[in-house]
Amino acid sequence: MRKKIKDDEGMIGPKGREYEIDLYITDGESLIFEIKSYAEEEDVERFNDKAELAKKKLNLKSAKKAIITLEKHPSFVRFCEQMGIEVG
């Protein structure tokens, strides 16, 4: 499901800005994910901010975060792992 969330408090940007996330929920498990043909560290940071906002706003305490990408350089994968993001 694609969902829009509003940053009422300005946690990751200007107050009131809306962000779009992709969310998969099944059998009580939640996954917030992003699909990119190529992702850089800045993309990971931006995605992580949106995912953390979504977890707070939608009360998804145990939601997993994942980036699906074609490019998986070892340094990129390590950076994602440091932020608690799975790479697929």
C-alpha cells in the first residue's frame, strides 16, 4: 500500500509537509520499503527519516525497514545495516 503521512511537528522537514511511503502489512508484521534502481547514502538517510516518521505516526513499533535496489556495494550495505535497514 502506498500511504501519505503528514509531518505535523516538523520532525524531518517543514511542519505540515506530506511524505509518501510504501507499506506492506501481513499477519501482524509491517515492512516500510523503498524501491530504487540506484540508491546513494543520501537516499538512505531520507528514506530512514520517512520510515521513522511513519513508525511514529502509524504506531508501527516493530516495523522493519528495507531498500530494494539493483546496486548493492558493500559500503552501501554496511551503511544501511547501521541504520537498521535491510537491503534487497
